[in-house]
Amino acid sequence: MRRVTLDKLEPGMVMALNIERGDGMVLVTTGTELTESIISTVRRMVEVEAVMIEGSPFASPEEAEAWRQEELKKLIHRFSKVAGDPFMDRLKKLEAKRIAATD
């Protein structure tokens, strides 16, 4: 799943999450293939800046792996001052799992 700003939407993209109005009314459902008409309607909506589209945000598996490795390095550095704290160790582990699952 990837976040796409409205100016980058193209026909044929598939919605990964619903688009809802501020009052909760669903305008476009998950799984909908975007058409020019849907894109035009969504672009007129003031409260929507971007939508979630199916597909990887990475151009290749190698790019995804390089991103994961860089993010894990940053994570290790961020938590280096609190090593040994059980709560922070758990938090670090959860974030590492999220990074590893990103594709």
C-alpha cells in the first residue's frame, strides 16, 4: 500500500482504503479501480489531500531492502541511549517488525 497525492492519481490504480467524507460517508470503497471520473470527483474534495493505493512504494525489491536496512540502522541509533529498558526494548522490537513487514 502506498500514499499517493491527488495530482499523481492515474486511471487503473486500485484503492487500498476507503475514501470517506468528514461525516464518515464512504465515497470510494477499497478495491475500486480508479477512472478519470472518480479521480476528477476526488480532486474536487477539499478535505482529501492523498489516498492509499494498492501496490508497493518501491521500484524494485532491492530498493525496498535498501530502505529497510537504512531504517533499521536509524532505529538502532535512536534506541541506543535506552538500551536495556524493557519498555523501550519492546517498542524497538515492534518498530523493527513494522519495518521488516514493509514492502
